[in-house]
Amino acid sequence: MTSKLLFHDVHAILIPENISKTRIDIMRQRLTEKGGTVVTSTSTKVTHIITAHQCLHQVLGFLKLDTLPPDCKVVSPDFIAKSIQHGCLEHSGCEVQFIEPALPKKTESVIRVLDSDEELSEAETEPLDDYEQQLMESMWSESQAATTETDNEFENPPSIYSEATNAEATSNSNQTERKKIIIPEALLRYMNASPNSSENKNQHITDEFTRLVKRAETEGNQWRIRSYKKAVKIISKLSFRIMSKEDVKGLKGIGKNMTLKIEEILRTGYSLKAHTIPEKFGPLEKFKNIYGVGEKIAEKFYTIGYRTLEDVKSKATLTRDQQLGIKYYDDFLQRIPRSECSKIAEFVTKMVHELDANLICRMMGSYLRGSETCGDVDFMITDPNGLPNEGLLESIVLKLKNVGFILENLSSPASEDGHERIWRGICKLAGVGIARRIDILIVPFDELGAATIYFTGNTEFNRCIRLLARKMGYSLNQHGLFRKGPNGEKTLVASKTEQEIFDILGVPWKPATERNI
DNA sequence: TAGCAGTGTAA
DNA sequence: TTACAC
DNA sequence: GCTA
Ligand SMILES: O=c1ccn([C@H]2C[C@H](O)[C@@H](COP(=O)(O)OP(=O)(O)OP(=O)(O)O)O2)c(=O)[nH]1
Ligand SMILES: [Mg+2]
């Protein structure tokens, strides 16, 4: 055995708030079995604070301190798993970047929300009750954390999160028939954090289903694509090997058709449909891989009689984006190794800081979620002093062009009214022979929370949490969480931190790596 | 059988 | 409006 | 594609 264990020098405080008890237990176990020490008080040496909080005042409130202990790193809960995975203490990407709401007027805004709930209650948007309690509890637990006393050390994650479920909350759910808010299945799995690290026990099935995803993608039926993707997730997370169709009966997301497919795979070893690909799918897939070409245009090309990229290049009328899509066709088919992403992140951050050292620049998307390869690189830049300078985006892009990093512009959304700016383009890191897609978002500090949720993803996570918001009478986009009024007006409820948005929706905050749902 | 996220550009 | 992208 |  190695002489020193991984966490030998780690003396960590685990802050259980907004982390499930199961997860805390596992973290504590992993930590101690690899030589770490879990401490419960700041009177002894502390090297790490592990927390799901994003606000310094929440951490300090829990610890009942005015300042952080010296030489102490504050890291997110995935620090332990990541360190174990990498075999070394993995601080990068785990250190919490604190975000403080400019005005902690949370109570006020939440109460306002509840008021409007009351008014709306007969209009037919009608959360309330369990949900109201959740809101109250969130408020309560937060103010408590900020002032005193979370009575004892560990346990006491806000009880709301202990077991999220869509089951009938029988106890006090009578009164009027109010529409139940159904939490999307995928989001439920996120909330109930099954650290089910065991491997996929049904790979023979998910491999076939992954082929069906691909097939659906070239077909272009977005709902079928989504359904199969969901099914792959569900099946790959099962704790047992599927032996018969009985095993999947009742699994939400696996319906009649998929059950048949599973039966077929169990019986024959494969899905016929996954392996019988019509000839036209080849060309269609080729065309669809052009940036700016989707299912419809691919189909159009095929109908016209095009079969190869050469056909398209020489005969088709292309938009500018599509022309660039052809120019960089091979490059864009290649995924970006995480190591290259890291270099790009470092480089871009350096450039940005040369313009203004105060700016916050983070790589988002699949990189933030820990993917080993990424389809593109996504940057979010914000000025913690408030509104981003007019022209900041242009300065950044210009600078990156001048140093030869940015090669091309793609069409990008314009400032949709507010102060958010979006830029899309193509870049290439010196020493790397492959051009990459890059997205840059400039967000006003006020919208950082909402923008972070959006740009962290993944797409499925966003769609689920947005759907939940909608069912609860809100609307969530990259600018904020809005309450929907009776006449369709939307009033901003929260946007500054992920925490406040998650709190209102009753969803526990978890680090990006947990959002690959 | 309707609904499945929300927002923006190009044509 | 439709198609495509994030 | 699946669900309510
Ligand atoms: O339809 C979409 C596409 C993207 N996003 C958000 C979530 C996503 O994480 C982020 C960045 O988009 P991108 O397309 O880069 O996805 P990714 O998650 O970074 O994956 P990839 O590795 O393909 O870049 O924007 C959405 O909300 N809806
Ligand atoms: Mg990305």
C-alpha cells in the first residue's frame, strides 16, 4: 500500500445543508477510509470546508464565524469523488466561487410571491400547501443558518429534501382539487441523489438503445430522440440486470414500444431496427453534421438528389453559417479532450483578465459538468461590479482575434433587450490543429444565478427545471425566475444566485457534475 | 390526444 | 413561419 | 417516443 493515504492531511468540515444525508454519509465514509479527518468544530485545525452553499454568509452562518479559518479551502461536495477519481486532491473546479446576493432581501421577495399566490389561487395556478411549506422552510432554514444554531452537527439537511417524490402526499392534501405539481422524473433522480456508482448492468440493452437514439437523430424526430435518450439514462442506472419485460413494467419512460425492443434484445441479442439503417440515412447524417443544417434541410438536399458533401458544396445555396460548417466540417466532428478545454479556459481567462482583472470568466457547459470530452467550449463572463461594460464583448472578441485565437464569427443572438450578450464563433488554440466551436456569454451580475443554471445545463436538466417552474406558475429562463401574472405579465422573482432560484423551486442545489441527468 | 423549455437569428 | 442553434 |  502507498504509505500516505489520499486524504491524509485533510481535516474537513462537512456542511450538511442542502446535501442529502445519504450523500453526507458516503462522503464521510470515503473521506475517513482514505485517511481524512472529519472535524465538527473550528476550534481544531481545518483544511477544507465541504459545502453545497454558494454564499459565504451561509457558510459562515453555519460555522458561526465572522471569517473563514486561515489556510482553509471551501470546496463543493464533489471534491471527494473527484479527488478519489484523480488520485490526488482535486481543488481545481471544486473550489467554491462565492456569490453574494447584492441585497439579501430574500424574505421580502419570497413573501411577495406568497401573496401573489394567494391572489392567484382561484385563477387556477395553484401550488401552495406542501409547496408553501417548502418555501417557508427554505426561508426559515436560511435565516437560521445565518443567525444561529443548527442544533447539532450533522443530520438536519432541510427536511424538504429528504425524499422528494411525486406520490400522493396523503396527510393533508384534501381541500379543493388542486392540480398536483408533478416533478419530472429525471429531476427527481437528481433530487434524490442516488450515488448509485455501480456500473451499468444492462449495457447490452443500452448499447442498442443508443443506436436507436442515433437513428432517431438522423430521422430528426425530436421527441423520439428525447425519449430514447431518457430511456438510456434510466436503464443504465438500474441496480439490477433486466431479465424479462416484467423487470421494466412500471418504469416511467419505458413504454410499450421500448418494452418490445427490450424483449427483442433479451431474446435475440439485438434490435433489428437499430441495425437496419436505410441507405438514405448515410447522406442524411452527413448533411446533418454540417453546422446550420438540420433534419429538414438534410432531407431537402437528399430529395434534390445530393448524396455527398461535394454535391452540397458545389450545388447548394448555403447560408454563411452553413458555409463555415462545411469549411470546418471535419474539425467540428471531433470532440474536444478535456485537457484541451482546460488549456483554452486558461488562455481565454488570461486574455479576459488582461482587459479587466476584475472580470469573472468561467468555462461552462459540459466542461463544468466534468465531461472528459466536450462538443464545444462555452464561456460565461461577468463583471462582479454590476453591469458589464458596453462593448466588453467586442473588446474580448477583438483581442482574441488579434492573437489569432478566434478565427470566425457565426451568427449570434443580439442583445435581446437587457444587458446579456451572446457571441458564437470558431476558435483554434495555438499548437492544436483543430478548430473548435466557441460560445461566449456576457451576463450582468444581477442575472448570474439564472445564467449559471442555463449555461451549466445539461439541456435535459434545463428543460426539466423549466418545466417544473412552469407547473408551479413561474417561468425560468437565462435571465431569471419570473412569476406569471393573470394577464400574462411576468415579474422577476429571483435571478442573482442559483441558490435562491433552486430554493424557490424546492430543488436542492448541487454542483454541476450532478446535473448530467 | 395534447404536451413535452425558452429564446434568438436567418431566410 | 419554418428551420436551426444554444 | 412516453405520459396523464
Ligand atoms: O437546447 C439547448 C442547448 C443548450 N442549452 C444550455 C445547456 C447547455 O449545457 C449549455 C451549453 O450548450 P452546449 O450545446 O454547448 O451543450 P453542452 O452541455 O456544453 O454539451 P457539449 O459538450 O455538446 O458542448 O446551454 C440549453 O439550455 N438548451
Ligand atoms: Mg458546450
